[in-house]
Amino acid sequence: MKKIFNLIAAAAIIAGFASCQPKSEDAFSTDPVAPELYAHNDILLTTGTPDEDVTFAWSAYRNLPKGLPYTFTAAFGEDEVELANTEELYFSVSKAEFKDILTASFDFPENSTASFIFQVKVADGAAVYASAPLAVNVYVNGDAVAPEFTLLMEPVVLDPTKAAEEIV
């Protein structure tokens, strides 16, 4: 009987701690909820980039009128550009096209790393609901110069008739 009582007491204590944990979001709230942006980590863009896609995805907004478009933006320094205005829950382009968009829209050095801030927004009249900014490093490498090899020493020719000689 004591064991059952102790198990019930332990379960009550655990339930008490669990109920004290803060909730991430009120499930019954009718307040508008901005989309949440998801992306991979860093992006490598080179002139020889294979045919791969760069994809950003986001969750749907909630408690707003249906049919509102998502505005997906990228910012570098003080400049911000709209990459897409869509009702889809993603933005996907090839790496080559993504590089063309970024180099045409922003002034950043080639063969370097640039930290971009991506964000998705939904406007309902004057109210704008934006995701948290997402920082992604983009490595932009252009036409790299081919390495040059120099000879450190003359080639060695082994002669079987001179087997006793040392090679330095």
C-alpha cells in the first residue's frame, strides 16, 4: 500500500512540475501568428556550382484572412530586396539563379563570405507580421585562378647500370 501511495505522490509531483512549464503558444489564442522561416545553414555559390537548388521554407500564418501573399526578402547591410511574393510556403531557385539575383541586387565582394538576413512577411492591411530574421552565410566564389606548380628539383632518372650511386 505504501508503494502505491509513493507512486501516486511521485506522479503528482511530476505533473505539478510539468504544469508549471511555460507554454510556447496559447492553443486557443486568436491573435495573428507570423510565419516561421526555416532554412539550411551556409550556402556555397561558385561558377562551377552543380545544378542544385537553394530552398527556403516557412510555416503558414495563422488567424489572418485566407489568400494573403508571403513576401520573402533578403538583406545585406542597409539594402533589402524582395526575392518573392507568393502564396506558396517556400522559395526555391537553382544556385546559379540565386547567385545572379544576389550579385545583381547587392554590392558585396566576390570570393568572400557575406552574411545575409532573410525574412518572410505577411501584410494584412497596415499590419505586417514578420518572421524572426534568419542569418545565413553565403560563400560567393567566382572564377578562381588555377594554381601554378613550380619544380623544386630536377627530375631524377634511375639508371640500373649505376646501382651503387646515391640519390640526394
